[in-house]
Amino acid sequence: MSISHLSLVNQKLAYASAIIRLLNEHPARQPLEHQALVDAAVFHLAMGLHFYLRELAEHHRIKNLSAIDSVQDLVAALQQSDITSSESSELLSLTETNETWLNQLTGYYTQLSKSPGKPKAKKSFGQENLIELVELNEADEAPLLKLTPELLASWLESFRALVLRQRDTSAEY
């Protein structure tokens, strides 16, 4: 039996559920261990989304599934094939709307996967008797969202509900 995108989505959601359960069972963890588990749960949720997008693309008979890495990629591939999809429209709306579970998940995952920025080099002939000017408007990035086991569980349940509802809807056609 070959592994399908559907089973990969289910597997990643099960992994995320197991990690969230670990976080809930032992809340008094060392900060490093706690953050590792939180990031692992986010990773599995993001991988679940990744494979769900490919599942949708496969359902709509999109040829190059390996090119689908984001909701925007899915929407573009569907548009290129002149296919309208309520599932992809809903995902795009959730991704672009602030404070939705999908927007928060993708934003957190994107920040996790970014390389650190290169520090700006100091000018070689600065004046030693002057105080260095610091630009306050230059905020590097928004701070990472404080993730709790409850928030992760809510993301997981929202994701599961979306997948089940969309699979039921597409199975009718």
C-alpha cells in the first residue's frame, strides 16, 4: 500500500497531538525541553498543512505536486489550470486574515525557519567622542507568539475540523 497525502496529513496531526499531550502531562519542564516540544508541535502542524495542500492539489489533478509549498502556490496552480476551489479560497482567507489560527501557525513557522539577520557593520571611522545613534523604528521582527499547550491544541482542533469538513465536502462531488 502506498502512502498517500491523506495519510501523511493524518500522521502529522497525530504526531502534533502526541506532542501536545506530552506538554499537558508534564507542564513543569525545563525551558529548553518545553520550547523544543512547542516547536516540534508547530513543525508537525506545518508539515500537516504542507501535505494537505498537496492532497488538495492531487484531488484537483494538478500535475506538479512538488511545486506546492504554500497556500499561495496552491491557489496559483489551480488558477493556472482554470480550476476554482472553495477549499483553497478558505485556506487563503485564513492565511491572510490576522489572528486566525492558520495565520498564526504559518507566521510562527516562518519565523522559526528564518536565518538570523546579519548585523550591520559599524562605520570604520566613527567619532569616538559621540554617542552612537540607534534607530528605534528599526524593529527586526515581531516577537514570536507565546505558545501554550492550550493554544496549540486549539490550532490542532481547528485544523482537524477544517480538514474533515473539506474532505466531506469534496467527497460529495
